Amino acid sequence: MKTHLVDPRNVDGEVDDPVYRVYFTEAETIEEEIRIIEARDVLEVIEWAERDARGLPFRLYLEHPSAFNSGKATLELLFSR
């Protein structure tokens, strides 16, 4: 891992209401896909997923509107357990 200082002036803004997706998997097969809105923060989503996982591995994504195709989403992996 590498770290470096950043200039806060090169940020356009923050997303007020981020949308998350949680994918629960078993044997590399997606068992359940959940879309989460109105979460307090990403830690609330992780805590919920850990409680609801029933021992299954899961991946947490941040959902962005696609820059290439309206109506579609781009996913950014945030956390995997």
C-alpha cells in the first residue's frame, strides 16, 4: 500500500446519499444481491451485512451512475469479507 498527501481543492464535492450494493456469495456463485439506500454511513452497511450474512462471504460496492450508459450503474468495490 502506498500513501500520499492530496490537495483537497481537486475534489468536486461529496455524495450526500450514496447507494450501496451487497452481494452475498457461496462457492463463487452470487446467492443474493441487495441494494441499500439511506444508510447512515458505510460502517452501518458493513455491520448490517455482517449480521445478515449467515456465514456467507460478501462483497460491498458503492454504486455510481454510469458515465457511459444512462440507466446503468458502475460498481466500485469497497469491502470484501
